[in-house]
Amino acid sequence: MDAPETAPRSAPLSPCQSCGACCATYRVNFCCDELDDRGGSVPAGLAEQVTSVMACMRGTGAAPVRCVVLRGEIGRAVSCAIYEFRPSPCREFGPLAAVGQGDDACNDARRRHGLPLLGGAVAPCR
């Protein structure tokens, strides 16, 4: 007797993929050297100059904040249109959020958008 066929199981979603609050709360500042026109990988057309050495992602420089590359609905389903090329603050933000542990900044962003806090809040590394 053959075993019944089952649908392939997909990997569980990270809490980040149903959140996006950080992308609609904080200014995303980073060194201009991360821009692709200076040898980095962040598309320069998606950033704005802040100082001679700093840039920020478009949409995060003034209220209401929403990063220009954030796709989807906050608190439901979101993604980053340049995930592979995102700037360092995005790569470093809430490093344990993907496994359900939010730090203070992650949970503050979630709170501001009316989302439940992630468990196991940990203090950011200093």
C-alpha cells in the first residue's frame, strides 16, 4: 500500500514577514559608501542624501515614515523590494526578530502600529 501523498510543507514565515513596523517607524540612515554609485549595493535612486557622508532610504526621512521599498500591508504580509541589497541598518535591525524575539526597538515599532509585542524581548547588544 502506497503512502498518501502530502502537499510539500513550506518553511514557516518569520514574524518579520507579517510585520514591517520597523520600515514604517524609523529613519534608515547609512553611510553613502553603501550606495551602488559608490561601490555598494543599495540602489542610489532609492536613497536621499542627508549629509556629505550619510544617506537615508526614501520615505524614512520625515513623517509619515514608510520606506519606499516596503511592499504589502503592515501587520499582515510585507516584503522588501530590495531585500538582497538593503542597507546595513536593515540587515542589523532586530537580529532575533526572525525567530520571535524582539528587542526594545522592534517592540516599540510594533507597539506604535498596534501589533502584539514579540516574546523574549532582549536588550540590544552594546
